[in-house]
Amino acid sequence: MNKVVLFLSIISLGITSCTVDNSPKLLFDGENTDMWQTAGEVVADNGVLLLNEGATLTLKSGEYSDFELKVKARTIGSGKGYIAFHTDSPDKGYRVALNNDLESPEWWTKTGSLLSVRNLTKSIVNTNEWFDLNIRVEGKSITVLLNGSEVVEYTEPASPYRTTEHATKLLSSGKFAIQSTEGTIEFESIEVTPLSSTADITQQQALAIDETTDHIIKLHQENFPVLDYHVHLKGLTAEEAAKQARKHGINYALAPNCGVGFPITNDEEVLTYIEEMKGQPFIQAMQGEGREWPQTFSAEIREKFDYVFTDALTFTDTKGRRTRLWIPEEVFIEDEQQYMDLIVQKIVDVMQEPMDVYVNPNFLPEVMNDRYDEFWTDERMDKVINALVETDKVLEINHRYEIPNKAFIIKAKDAGLKFTFGTNNADGDFGKMEYCIKMKEECGLSSEDMYKPNMIM
């Protein structure tokens, strides 16, 4: 009897494997939209499928759970939209962004973003250029690739965090939908391959981020730009940084240290660095080091970065001694209050330098830091904030040093300043911007308070 059951089981498996069609299926053949339900201005012409603003496509038939969707697309000018999957209409399911508009006020949802779950601040493809977009779903894993490079790796946990607005963004099964939300988007090919997933979902979710305690997913869900504006390649390579960014769902802005005695010392080395970074999924910033950096690097070179930042930790004291505030041996204090006034004046002086963002803000030497709030009086805070406002500078909230304090941030917000969140990591293990997020919540910062990089590179 057992042999008969085993034989029938084998036959059943054989029939099942023969009936599952895992071959690629064209969803657009370059000629017509017969497979799609359309709304708005949808045109198929000369092998290109065009959707103008507000137009939608919804696949008429098919039920896809695990799959690989391959699309060749391009955005025209400021055109933008998305591809939805596991849905039966354009307003449900997960969405992957099509958006290469560098001028958009919502600058943190670029092409490849798994919208509201893994938003991307940098697109590695350009508007008016064809690109390959792959979306792969296996079990609870979602991977998005642009021109063959992974830009999103997300595993949906057992208890995903979703707001009411995004409650339908969960893995299930369903059709595909496409919508143009602004301007024009075009498609040259759309192809899907059903997958017979053998993924161990229990194992996948065991390795997933616990979203019941994760602050990063909450930022994505409220459509807040998730960017660490101050990351160095210290203790990790660019490839390792990209992998870590995908894992945590945090975008990184990489900043080389530029100045006398630092890794990059002249214009030519900047150009070499920029060439090496082409195609990388990072916003590119420059950190000016010391007080000589404005003369060391030309304005033309500085403007090749998305933004430039510096701090006020290095200066010459009243007796002509070079001071680096983070090195105790270089801090010479005779009168603490006078020294504090000197620090404040040096910060104000730095605001005249050709930078965008003031980082490591209001740093105090170790010997004074235990009385941080005492030294940072209202008068001193106001002096620095006025200098920031007058020179149109941006203020960093720094995770590594947990500065500036809440009182200063609230004053800065009331003065209309913009902010960045920055880690200034010393190695490859640098957290998830916990202090920055804490200050965001306590000081009531919104996406409108955050600085928009120039998006040059």
C-alpha cells in the first residue's frame, strides 16, 4: 500500500511540474495594449508604449505571486510614475518608482524606490535615457535592480509596520499595474517570468528586520527623506556601504575628506574620485578640512559635488597655536568662559567659508563637554544661529557626538534653518541615526525642514 501511495505522489508531482509554466511572457509586444485595461492617454506606436500624465494600465488577467518582472523604460523630462505589483488596481499593492526628476520637491523617491518601504534618494539612471528595471519577488523577499545593479533588497517580516495609508503594501499575489503620475513615461518592453519559489519563508523572516522596533521603516512610511548626509568610507568599501544601505533601508551620502594632509589634497584627486564614483548609488558630498580648504580646491571643483560641508573643530587660537578640538593635547584653556567665547567666534567665522552645511555643530572639547548645556547659553546659541541664517547655511544634527542639543535645534527650526542628519562614522559600524531621529521627534521636524542636495552628480 505504501508503495502505491509513493508512486501516486511521484506521478502527482510530475504532473504538477509539467503544468507550471515558468517561461517568460511578454506583457507588451511593441504593438498593442490588448493585455491591459487602459485609462487616460495610452499610446502604442513604433514599438513604444507611452503613458501621459494620469494614464494607467492594469493587467487584465493573471495571478502572480513569485515572479521576475523585466521592464525597459524611460522617463521623459520631469515625467514620473510607478509600477505596482500584487494588486488588481493602480492604487493598491507595492509600488516601484519611475522618477529621475532632479528638480522635484519630493527628491527622495527616485527610480527603483520600493515606495514607502525603501525610498531612494539617488537614481543611477537619467531621464530621457532607456534603462532596465527588474523586480524580483521570491517568498517574502523583494529585490529591485537597475541596469543589473541591486538598489533594493527588502524582506517583509512576520509583523510588517504599515500605516493606514500604506496598509495594502503587503506581499500576496495579483496582477501588475502602471501609472504615470506626472508628465510622460515610456516602455519598450514588459516581460514577466513566473517563479516556482523554494524560498524558506520562516528562515527569510527570521533574518528580516523587526519592524515593530525599527525607526527607519516609520520614516519611510511617513514619506520622510531617509538619508545619512555624512558618511565616510572608513572601515568599509563602497560596495560594502551600498550593501549596508540596502540592508538597513538608509541612503548614504559619501564624503571624502578633502584638505592638506587628508586623503584628497588637490583638484586632480577630486576628479579621480568623482570618476570612480560614477554609477554608484550615493549622493556625493565634500568635506572641507582645516581652514585652508577653500584655497586648496577651486570653486569649479567644489561645485561638482551635491553639497559641501565643514566644521569648526580646527582653528588657530589666540596665541597662534593650531587647535583641533577633538585632540585633548591641542586644547589650551586658561579661562573656560573666554575659551567658550573663542569657540563661538570661530564657528561664526567658519560661516563665511564657501560651504553648504555646518557639521559636527557646536562641538566642545572633552574637558568641557560634561557641562555642554551650561556653556551653550541662549546668547551664544543666538549668535551662532544668526550667523547661520545670515549666510544661508544648513545645520547638521550629528549622531556620533549627539550634538547640537535640543534647545539649539528648536531655536534653529524657529529661525527657519534647514537640517541634515549625519553620522560622521569612524568605522563601518555606525548605527542608524538614532540621535537624529530622536531629535526629529522631540523637535517636530518634518520633511520640509530637511535640506535638498543639489543633485549634481
